[in-house]
Amino acid sequence: MILVTFALPAEGQPFERRLRRRVGRGPCLRGELHGTPVGVVYVGIGFKQQDALKRCLDQCKPRLVICSGFAGSLRSLVRPGDFLIARNFSTVGSIQPYLDRAEAAGEFLNVTTVTSAAAKAGLSVSGSFLAIDMESAEVSRTCAAHGVPVLVARMISDAVDEEIPGLFLGRPLRHPRELVEAVRFAARMLSLRARLAGRLSELIRPSAFTFASGDGPVQPEGRL
């Protein structure tokens, strides 16, 4: 089985709908994609539902975990809709087939809060990171503790000079233009969710997963 993690159902439901023979009401929904058993588990924003992943690892015994969802860009050339692999959080030994299915591979930075555009601008000049997210580091650490290889493959939702509209973070509306920005962002995310489901589906095709269970870090490749 291949187990795919997302922070929230809002990210993963389009992918879920691609699974055939879906079963399960517990921590792990199971189905089939391209003839391959696939599970889906939601770990919460910031990995707050870590027990759900641990139960799935114990129950499903996956041969690979794909940690997916969305990430924020830290590079001007990394744009919304780009599909990236995090080399520092991935433990897959043979990754060339996966790299062929991503725009770029490089290092991700773990953050603990939703990051503003100003903060991302500061982070972008402090290192060579491609993107930020709040779950990949802990998902990778948990999988390593269970002896399961992990591939971090995420789609960019917001550019380095953008931030998530306050309405999505529970902040009150302060200006009419914020409503316009929120509507535009929501429309973008509806499109990106479907695109992410498609990219993950291609990743799971039998021709894609020639991998080993080694611990070696992913080497950087891609357009950057």
C-alpha cells in the first residue's frame, strides 16, 4: 500500500474521489488507484493529528508514504501550481522517476505558523529553501521512526510575495478589497486541488514507483 497524507480534507478530497473501492471510517481511508492499494490520512494543520498517522502506519503497513498538500513559495521562480519534491524531508532511495514528475526538487523549511508575505521575503534571503510548510518535517520523522520511506511532494499555493487572505485564517474583514482577494484565492485553490490530485495520481502510476527503502537524501534536481 501507498499511504498519502494531507493536512485537511479540503486538500485531499479531490484525490480521494479518484480512488476506487473506497472503504474505511477510521483514521485511514483506503481504496485503489491504477491497481495499487492506496490509503489517505489527514494529519491536521501543523501535524496536530499525529496519532492518526501513527495508527495508519501500524494498521496499513504501507511500503511508501507520500506527504502531500500545499506549500508556500520562497523563490520568485516557484509559482502557484508548481509541484515540488522536498529533498531534505524525503527518504526515498531511488527518486529519478519521481523527479521527472515534478517541476523541481530542493529543500523545504518547516514553519509553525502561517507565514506572511513579509516574513517569507525575509526567509527567502536567509537560505536556499524552495518552500515552506507545517507538516512535512514531522511526518517524515514519524515515518522514519516506523521504518517507512517517505516522499514529500507538494504543490505551491501562494507565491513568495503573496499571503493567504485573512478570511481563510479567521480574521475579520477590514476592507472590501480583502473580500475580492479571498474570492480570487478560493477560486485558485479549487483549481489547484484538482491539479494536485492529478499530479499525485500520475506519481502513483505503476511506472512511477521504482523506489528503495534507503535513507539517502534526495539529490537536488529540477529547473532551479
